[in-house]
Amino acid sequence: MRSLEKRVDGFLKARDWNHLRPSDLAKSIMIEGAELLEIFQWSSMEIEDVLKDEYKFSELKKELADVMIYCIQMSVLLKLNTKKIIEDKLALADQKYPADLMKKKSVKPGNESLYLKIKMAHRAKRKS
Ligand SMILES: [Mg+2]
């Protein structure tokens, strides 16, 4: 992860883009996320369908990379340790959504109720 952060840092500095505002990057992350989502507009493709569709799979890889590059750019500009913030968030998600409980009630389309119940309970706790 550090080598990717260094590569992104070099990319930004070489273009004098190392003073971008976090808000600009947040917008760019969402814009690229929308481009990723656009690939699935008017379809509900399963994993196998995506893997079989060469064009869509190719576009998906590019848009996913765009999202991740902007995420790493924000991380670099804010001097964050990308690996650490991901690991910290995964640890929180591990606590919030216990694997044994989630596996039994796996989150599949049409079966999101336990996931949503836990998520809403955490949000209510944050507000109080
Ligand atoms: Mg793009």
C-alpha cells in the first residue's frame, strides 16, 4: 500500500495537483462512483454475467481504479496511512456485523433485514 501511496504522491506532485482540496476529491470519488454505477444502468448483472461481458468488465476495471485512485489521493493529501484506516474500519465492521450472525442471515437481495436492523441501531446510538 505504501508503494501505491508513493506512486500517487509522485503523480500528484508531477502535475502540481498536490494542493487539491479534500472536497474536490470527495466530489471526484462520487463522480467516478457514478461512472462505475452507470455500467449497471438498466441491468442487474450477477458476478458471472459481469465476468463474461468483456466490454463491461473492462470498463468496470477502469472505473473501479478511478474511484480507488481518488481515494488514495485523498488519503495521501491528508497524510493518512491508507492501510491502517482500512484495517481500523474493517475491525469496526467486524464488531458491528459479527461474521457468525451475518453468515446465518446472509445479506442477499431481498434478505437485508438483519443488516439494516443492525445498521439503524448503530445510527440511532450515534445520535443519542
Ligand atoms: Mg472514470
